Amino acid sequence: MTTALLESKELIQRYLREAPGQLSSFSFTNIFTWQEFFQFELEVINGNLCVFARHEAGTFLYLPPLGKDVSAKTIEACFERMDKVNRHKGVSRVENVHAHQLPLFLPAEEFSHYNKGYEYCYYREDLAGLTGNAYKSKRSSYNHFVKNYKFKFLPYEDSMLEDCAALYREWARGRRPAYADNAVALQMLEENAGVHQLALRHYRELGLTGRVVTVDGREAPRGSKIRAYTFGYPLNENIFCVLFETADLSFGGLGVFIFREFCRDAALTPYKFINVMDDFELRNIQRVKDSFRPAVLFPSYTVTRK
């Protein structure tokens, strides 16, 4: 599947350029990394690229049909295709729909939609500067890390893959007790290990920007000093999307430090906004993302037929 998707990269990106989006899912990188969760199938219908995602529950449309002109005929064909393979028609749906795309799904008496969540988007300069009272606690955390640890902020290299993977396993073990009563969150911890591995292995093909933080004085298992890493990709000419960030939070302020330094990095300065994706309906993640004062929340909709 990995090879097949990479071979389809230019096809997907060509259609995405015709229908750019503000949601993180409107990128080849997002589709590629989510193959740990879904098996993707591509089909051109009436001149539109349709990205179907299949898993044990059935098949759904991962994105609205991509292309300059999406007709009701294309939408109907997509639902017919899904209904043929799904045991229950309720599984047939379109995910990751922008607010401005809802008019594609008419008439209103035939389709329904609901808001499945929001993606958090910030002014990059706000995160790079952390100025004003609103960011007082963030500056304090950042300064604590800078004053108390000997560190390096470095570009990711191939040789760092295993150390980053080990850090994720260590980080996930520390999160499991907090999610003991949340089966979905526990499953995400396991499956996201594969997402990180794919990104770490294929960061060049995906055009990812990766950074790590090493800390001296307290070494991880196997002698690694990598205590945090983060990766992201350009979503469009104005928005840079942070795909993921992992940090050893036993180092006070490390999470704020790597996030701020990433936003200050020369590779990100061309972008006005930073999209950090959604909160996975987890309250602790919601609190953290809210605390950085998002400039706008992008709603993401799911569309079904009534």
C-alpha cells in the first residue's frame, strides 16, 4: 500500500491543487500517514478524484470529491459505490468536509451533516513571539527549560529514526494509565506508533520538515539524548500544518520549547498560520490547544444521506 500511494502522489496533489483546503486532511501527507488506519482506494469519477477509505466497518469517502467542478452526479455515484460494498448504508458518508463545501450536498431533504470537531489554527507570529499577558505562563515554561537544561534544537536525520521511535514508545507507556478507561484513546496510542514510523521513514518523499531536541545530563534508554521531536508540512501557501509532536514532559517546559522553536524556524517563516489539527475529542489535548490562543477554529463536517 505504501508504494502504491507514493506512486499516486502526483495524481493526488494535482487534484488537491484544484481544490485546496484549510483542513489538515487536504494533503497527500495526511492521506499517506493515515494508511495505518485505512486502506485507501482512488477512483476518478466524472473528472473528480474520489478518495475512498476502507476499514473493518466499511467504506467511506475520506474527502469530498476533488476537482474544480463537483456535480450532484458525482456525489450520487460516490454514494452508490459505497452502498454497494457496505453492509449498512449508514456507514456510507463523506468525511472532512469544509463549511464552504456543504452546498455540494443538496437537496437538503436528501442529505444531513454534523460538525465532528474543529482544527486549531494560530497566527505563527503569536506562537513565535509568545508576547503579552495571554502567553505569560507559556513564556515561563519556555524560560524554565532554557535556563535549566543543556539542549540542542536540530534538524531530523535518518540516523535518528530508532531513537525517535523509542521515545514515542516511552511517551505512550506514560500516557496509558491516564486513558485506562478510554478504549478509543488507548487504541489511538497504539496505532499512532505506526503513523509516526511512516512519517519518520518517508519524510523526504512526503516533503516533511522535522526537528528534534536533544538534552544532555539525562539519557534515555539505549543512550539516546533525543527528548522531543516534531514534524509538519505545508498545507497551502499560507498554512503550515504540524503533523505531530512528542516530548518527554519530565523535562519542564520542553513541550512549549519545541513548539515555539518550530514556529520560529526559518522553514516556517513563510507561513502566516499554523494548523495543529484537532483535539481527538480528548479534554486534556483540548485544554492545551486552547491555551495557545487559536486565531480561528476550522469546523470539519461529516455528510450522510438521510
